[in-house]
Amino acid sequence: MTRRRIVYLAGGLALLLIVIVALRLATPAPVAPVDPLEAQARRFVQLALAFGQTDEKEVDSSYGVDELRPKAGQPAPSLDNLQRDLAKLASEIAAGPSSPRRDRLMSRIAYLQALIGTIQRPDSLSFDEEAKQVYAIDPVPVDLTAMARAAAELNRLLPGPGPLTTRVDAFREHYVIPEDKVEAVFHRALAECRLRTRAHWPLPAAERLDVEWNAAAPAAWHRYQGGYRSVLQVNPRAVAFLGSALDVACHEGYPGHHAQFVMQDLATRPRGLPVEERIVLLRSPDSMFREGAANYGVDLAFPTAERLAFERDVLFPLAGFPPAEAAKFEAVRALIDQLSSATAPILRDYRDHRLTAEAASTALQRDALVSSPQALLGFADQFGAYALGYTVARDWVAAGVAKAARNGDRWRVLGTYVAAPGLPTAAPVKSKDQP
């Protein structure tokens, strides 16, 4: 082969290579197929956010879904249209292949449909039926014998004239933290809740809970922002009672709502939470579970003896109360908390029209020591069986954790529960000692 032919051949190969590269550049890159389930999940979020337009309280929190929100000025959809669109979406999802995410999404749609149904037809379900169909929780009978024992012990600890509820109110008033010390007491309680939770759960160093004091807030309101960060708005009056400071710090912060979302977010890294898990509907099995788990978490972080020691040695001096009074204070507080379970059957009979508002108010004061029964009845009027989230759901979570732990690590079990999307929608687990 001559030198000239070699040059010609090399030039031809170079030209061919250029043509091939040009053709590849001109050919569009293959587009990754759109995951139908991802599109369906986004559609669910759009419908859930549209439902939130009917009442802003229905969406408890959301983040990372701004592009799915209704456009400014867009009118709220009718409940009938929402039901129709949810039914269509459920049909489309059901036609696809089964997967944990698909099944979870189907259940969320079903519970939202059940909730909207109760709004459309307020008396279509009994209180207990609503608890099952909307919140996936099965209320159990209250131990009336235990309630009677608790009331008798309270009468012994708080003797005097007048009804027990009046004496309890006076007791609580005696332990209202001075206004200039509320923030210091709450932040110290929050720090201790965080310390105890981090000893058991692998919370990332970057996690943060910012507290904003707001006298206009209804009580204490947590919102997860994503990226392991939350904002907690607190009305100072909501944590003015010494016992409430610790309860709210644990319930809203650690191992409560903030830590719950951080654990769930952490468990789904590096991809992060699926889009449908970045919206939290207030009246849903998820929220019911989280409320119960947050209340249960208070007792998990502070068993009886440890709570007494922390209040006596830290919070009482910080608030300006005599530490010698801590033992009686804690005994009374625990009994009041125990009697809160008596609210469930009263609210059920009220909502099912077996008790008038006046009779229910009297029973709440007498049997559950509720100081503002009208406010609680108003809450039940607006949110129905969701009121069980603070009592029955706590006992439900406690029973499930105790059974799963089998005398083992309850922190580990609860951490697994709160980190796993979908677990709250499972049927409640009853322990053998539940009625």
C-alpha cells in the first residue's frame, strides 16, 4: 500500500467518524419512561391540596410540593368533584402492578374518600365507625374501675370542699409558671427531651427545631420544613402549667412530631420522601398515629421515677417552685392524665346523640376533669373521632409497641414504626391486657 493510499484511507476513516458523531449528536437522547405511579402520586397530592382549599385546617403541613398547589385565585372544588376524581385515580392505580408504594397510595385515597364522606353526610357513620373507616383505629372500652380508683386517689390527695374538678383547677393554677420564666422552663424541657431521644435514635447532626413564640397561636403547632428541620409555634399560655411544658416539649419535639418526621426522612435517604408523603392531612390515619405516638413518647422519654427526678431537681427550681412539692405534684398530674381516657366514651355518646351538649359537658368535667368542656365538644363537633388521637391512639401505640418489643427495646420499636410510611394504616394491635 502506497503512502498516498494510506493517507486517503486515514482521511476517509476520519470523515466517517465525524459523520457518525454528528449523527449521534443530531439524534435525540432517549427519554426515560415516566413512572405511571409517580404521576398518580402527584395527582393525589394535587387533589389533597385542593381538598385543603375547602378548609385550611385540613392540610396539617406540606413541603416540597409547591408546583402542585392550586393556582392563586383558583376556586375550591366541590366535595362531589373531589370524590369523583379520587375514585377515578384509585381505579387507575388499581390497574397497575402491586407494590408497597402503590398499596400505600391506594389506602390513603380510600381514607380520604371516607373522610370526605363524613363531611358530606355528617351522621352517616357512628363515632366508632368513623374511627375505623377514617382513622384505622378501633376504640376499646375504657376501664371504668381504673377510672374510679384514680378519682378516689385524687380526692385523697386534694381534699377539701367543692367538686373535684374545682380542686383540680385550683391545683393547676398553683403551678402556673411565672410569665418571665415560661420560655426558660420550656427550652430546658425541650433540651432534655432531645438529649434523651438522641440517646436512642440516630438523629442527624443537622436536625433542628426552631421555636417561635406567638400569643396568637391556638396552642402549640409543629410544621416540618424538610431537610431535618421544623418550626414550632408556641402560645406561652399552652406551656404555662409546669406539667404541660414537658408534655409539649416531648410531644411536639422529641421523640414527638419533629423527631418522627426526621426519622421518616432519614429512612428514605438518599432519594428522600416520596411526593405523597410530603403532605400531611390533619384528619388521617397518619396524623392519628403520630398523635398517639407523640403522647406515648412522653412516657417513653420520662418514665415515672425519672420524670419526678427531672421536675424536682431541674424544672421546679427553674420555675421558682419548692422542690419538696414535686412528689405530690407528679402524683396528681399522673392521675389527671389517667382520667383523660374517660373523654372517649363521653365524646362518643355525645356525637352519637345519646348525650346532650349540657350532659356531655357535665360528664367531661365530673369524670374526665376537663376544665374547658365546651371547647372539647366544639373540637369534637368540628373534627369528630379525630379527638381520639390524644388518648385512645396513645394507648393503641403503647399496646402495639409493648407487644412488638416483648420486654425488649421499646425505643427501637417505636423508631421503626415512625420511620416507616404505611405502618399507621395497619389495623391496631391490641395487647392481651386490653379490655
